Amino acid sequence: MFLLLLLSICGLLLRGDAQDRASLWRGNDRSGRCQYTFTVPSPAETSCPLAGNPEVEGLKARLSLLEVMVSQLNGGDPQPRGSQQGAGAGARAQPDLQEMLNRVTRERNLLQGEKERLEKEVKGLQMRTEEMRRETERLRSRQCPPQTPVVPHSPSHQDRDPIRPAGDSAWQYGAPGFQELKAEVTEVPAPNGNEDKTGCGELISVGEPITHRKADNIAGKYGVWMQDPEAVLPYGPDMIWRIDTIGTDVRQLFGYDDMEQLSKGFPSKVLLLPDPLESTGATLYRGSLYYQRRLSRSLIRYDLAAEHIAARRELPHAGFHGQFPYSWGGYTDIDLSVDEKGLWAVYSTSKAQGAIVISQLDPHSLEVKRSWETNIRKASVANSFIICGKLYTVASYAAPNTVINYVFDTETSQGEAVSIPFKNKYGYNSMIDYNLAQRKLFSWDNFHIVSYDLRLGRQQAN
């Protein structure tokens, strides 16, 4: 009897020891489904060594990390109850949490800035809509002027429209929307086989948009990309430069060895500008980056080779930070560009009452050499570019099929309405510039880097 009692007690002890060493395993069966296995060693297997259970240890580590995160959120002791291993896991997780918080904060700030800019644009559009409505009512209430009979064309008459007077009178009156409407119905004369791709005559047509790359994140919704027509060592003539202009502290300038590297997104050079940049009006010329300093009318010439500011000068009386932008907004008050005749600034002043002013600048000192005042308001056009000393304006930044609606020749100081088809492929074109190096238009259309081929007429002899 005593012997049976002793055997029962030994059996209970072995069973309790086996339960203490029970293990839980997880794995996939042949069909790929998750399968859990619960194993209890028998007394006959007590001589087999027991390995650590990675699944249980992993669960313990994750539970400890969860306790640390909950404790930090509650403002309490970040140390989990009785677990030094959990504290180590929490310490390792803290830098990851901080980095994630910083990234979320940066994205939130970018979105907040974008929201504020869009709210300002909405207010501006509402004001322009109300102005156009009042102008429409005024035009409807006004009686039509008597029409002058059209005189048949003959060698003794001037080759001009007999109804509309010569000069720029068509652009002197009316709201911006009305100006754009009149531009759209003006036809461009046929080229008559007078095309010359190497000349410096009138713009005949703009080709289909060609996409080279799409930006990777929200910072690339707006931007500017450029090529130096007179590159200076150590950078070659094929070098392409890009700036993403979303944010309040835009300083990074990315350089790519050629167009192929740009399309792949592999920059070979990244420069940090000493002063932040404003909007999409920057340009490159003779080894220097020219741009407007944020929140000011100051122009900066940044030497790419020496990596420092070579010149700084205020553009006299120029509006800045939303006083006289293009119709799409974006603080595009000062737009710099380069063509066959040098460095230009397109802007407006209070004296000009919002009309576009063109100034030719000294590329070394940034001093204004000469200025012209046009008859078209800057807020009535989406963007502009200069080719061969002629300013061209684009009617809309969002319409898929819009027009280049105005040209001003600095040689003759005369402007006129035109209608050259232009396409905004992606619906938000924030930068259009003439690239002298390739004789193309470069644009930044809603995250996309785009170019356009051009056809220019033969230069007229003086």
C-alpha cells in the first residue's frame, strides 16, 4: 500500500514538471495556413535538452514594448513592471518614435502652409470673379459703338484692322478675364515657310508637352528646373538643376549630370543656399543662380563654383510676397529669366498699378539697365517667358488647352494680342521659362517636370 502511494506522488511531480516545461510553437502547414502546436514532454523524454522558445520570448518582448509605449503616453514611469528587457526594448523604440513624430510634424507643417496658400488663392479668385461680374454687367449695359465699314484691301491702304486703332489700345481697358477673352479670338498669321529654328524671330508655335520626371513627394508640387546656357566649370553644359519650392525655408539646389540622370532621380550635387528662396522665379546664367530672397524684393546672385553669394541688390519698387503675383499665386511677384539678350526680371510696382514691368539686369551687379512698362496686368496671366527680348504671356495655368495671349517687344516697345495654342497637361502649371541652352520651354506642371519644343520665325532684317 505504501509503495502504491509513493508511485502516485512521483507521477504527480513528473506531470507538474512537464507542465512547467510545456511549449507553444507556431508555423505554417503545407497549405500555408497558420498552425499552433502545444507540446508537453513526457517523463520518458526528461533526458532531452529543452531549447528556448522564441515565440514566447518574442511575445514577452512585444508585451514589454507595449507597456513602455502606454506608460509614456500616460506620462508615467516608462519602465514596465519588473522587466529590464522591456525597458531596453522601449529605449530602442524611442528614437524610432521620435523620428516618426518629426516626420509627421514636417508633413503637417507643409500641408498647413499649402492650406494657407490655397485659402489666399480662393480669396483672390473670388475678388477677380466679382470684378469680372461687374465688368460683364457694365459691358451689357453699354450700347455697342457704331461699326465702321470694312474697306477692301488695296495697295493704297494700310495693312491693319480698320475697326481697331493701331497700338495697344485693346489691352488698356477691361478686367483681366475680358482681356483673356479678346486674346483668344485673335489669330496668328501663317508662317509662310519662314521658319528658322536657329533664328531670333517671332514665336510661331509651341509643341506638345514632354514629361521627364514626376516629383517624389508633396514638396515637389511646385518647383523650378533650369540649365545654364553658358555653363562654367566645374559644371558642364549638360548639367540640369532643380529646386522644389514648397515650404517656408527653401534652400536645397539639386544638380544632375544630364537629362537622363534627372529622369532617374539621381542628383550628383546638392547645394544649400545661404538665404531662402521665394517661389519659382529662379534662373541660371554664366555659372550663377539668380533668385529672389524670401519675403523681400532683394535679388541674389549665388556663385555655384565658389558656393557663396556674389551679389545682392534690391529691385527698385518691385512688389513681393503676394503683392503682384501671376494668377496662380505662389508669391510669383518677381520672375527672373535668361534669353539671347541676357538677364531679365518680370514684375510689377505700385506706380504701374499691377501692369507687367520688364527690366534688363546687369548679370554681374544686378543693377537695372533699362525698364519697360506693358499694358497687360500681371494678375491677369498665368505665367510669362522671354525669347529674343520679347515677353510672351500664358492665359491660364489650369486649362488643358489655353493660349499664349500677349507679346511685348522690348526692341520696339510695342505689344499686341496673339493666340498661340499652349497645353497644360497636368492641370497646374506653376513655372514656364525659356531654356536658351536647348531652345525649349521648361515648365513645372503639378509635380511633373515638362518641356516643349518651339518654332521660331526667321529674324527680320533691320
